[in-house]
Amino acid sequence: MSPQNSAPVAVITGAGTGIGAATAHRFAADGYTVVLVGRTKATLEQAADDGPAGAPMHPLLADVSDPAAVTSGMDEVAERFGRLDVLVNNAGVAIPGTVDRLGLDDYRTMVSTNIDGVFFASRAALPHLRASRGCIVNVGSVAGLRGEWGQAAYNMTKGALVNLTNSMALDHGDRIRVNAVHPGVTLSSRFLREALAEGAPLRRRLVERVPMGRPGEPGDVAAVIAFLAGPDAGYVNGVHIPVDGGLTASNGQADLYRTSD
């Protein structure tokens, strides 16, 4: 292995924007060689350009829902850099809709990305992670731990990710740690930043439920992912960490003792 490839290698799926891009930047700052996986070349290149100056960040076009493409991509990473240490399964799609109102194409899109994509990327990475005694961090959602209105299929896919994480932690924990983070509402897109701007009605409704009084930032989630992937979490396997400002600490009841609006 050449000296320039001695750094640990992390693959981040869905790395073009939001939590994926923030995670790629965090890993690059922590000294990893980072491979940013996604389907849109321009966003991957922009995310790489926005990373720490001089950091080794490498875009890789691949659709995680395509088993042949993602297997080829993981093999390419291992061959090019001589190792693969961390897989962050971040790629995901959220399309609102109830069971009776969600279009079939939208349903299939979420299943193929949110479930198939994690399964296929993990399967492709496992041989390389086994060799390095690496780890997997899955990016779920509080929607996989508790239900939420108007997101039936999305909730279903993120619930499946919870038990897939558990199963992989059991099956592969002798050599590969597998854990998950579960973000709450996070300012990971322009739409959410506008919808949750200071003074917006939706932000007020959110703040009423989140003890910390604010939505999350992508960097908040990236920091927990980096911890789970790092040596300080060396005996952590099969855990689920909500990154939600305390939202899931509640039983869902309104604050009965609050007297002001």
C-alpha cells in the first residue's frame, strides 16, 4: 500500500448535499480519505470542492439501489485506495403520503433507495470492511423509531433500517461494528431552511415539541456519525442514537404545565 493511501477510507452514500455532505466534510477534517457516492455528478463535485482545503475527497457516481453498480463502486474504492474502513449508508428519499394516497412510483422509489440501497451497499462493502475490521453507520430517522403523520411509506422504510441494523450487528459484530443514528428534523435542504426559518409557523410548532428549542443542523448528525465510526466507539455495536434535540424523550403528550403561548 502506498503511503498516500495509509489513511482510513470512508464511503458516504448520498453525499452530495445535507447530512451526507456534512458527514463527508467531517470525515475529511478527521483525516480520512473520503469517497462521496451519489447519482448527480455536479452536487458530488460541489460537495468535494466545499470540503476542507486539500483534503482527499473523491466523487463516485453510483446508484445504491442498483446492486451491480454499487458492488462495482465498492470494489473500485478498495482497489484504488487499498482499503475500505467505514461505510455510511446515508442515501435516502422522503416523499409524503398516506397509504391510500401515495403513488406507486413514489413508494417504489423510497423502498429501492431507503431499504434496497442500504442492503446492497452493505453487502458490497462487507468483504472489504471485514478485511479492515471496519464499521457501518446507517442513517435512519426518528420516523423509524416513532410514527409521524403523512409519511407512511417513509416511516416503514426507516423502521426496516432499524431492524436491519440490529441484524447486521449480530451477524457481523465479530469483525464489523454496525450502528445507526436517527436524526429529527434537520436543516438539510433549502426547503427545510425556508420552512423552518425564524418566525415561520412550522418552526414554532417544532419548537413546542423539541426540548432544545431548535431544528438540527447537518453537522450535529455528522458529529455523532464520526463518533460511532471512530475508536472511542470501539465497543459500541447495534446501538441506535437519536439526534433530535430530545424529541423522542417525550411520550408525545403536550406540556400540560405550560401556561404561556
